[in-house]
Amino acid sequence: ARLAHWLHRVTVPTLVLWGREDRVLPPGLASLWLARLPEARLQIVAGAGHLLLDESPVARQAAADFLMEIV
């Protein structure tokens, strides 16, 4: 809840990656984060949980593509 309060201050392009099987932070929360981040887009990754960068090559590639896009 504390983090959500400050998200509006993030004004740089942001990729919100969320694992569809995340049991720590349910994927339903992603839309709330997205609504509070003015320059964000969301990608929900199937077959991944909370540690999606460790669990999913798709998530790692999405992060790499996003970073290349904004550089």
C-alpha cells in the first residue's frame, strides 16, 4: 500500500511486468499500478510467478526489448 501511494511520482517510461501465476502480488493489482504510473504499459507473462525474470525467458526478453526501446 505504501508503494502505490508514491507511484504517481514515477514519470519515466515504465514497463510493468507481472507474472500471471504470482501468488505474492495477485495479477489483479497490476491494473492499479498501471493507473498510477503515468508513463507505463503492462505486460502480464503467462507461466510465471513472482520471480518472473528468473522463471520466464519471455519476461527477460520483454525487459530487454523495453530497455533497448527507451535508450
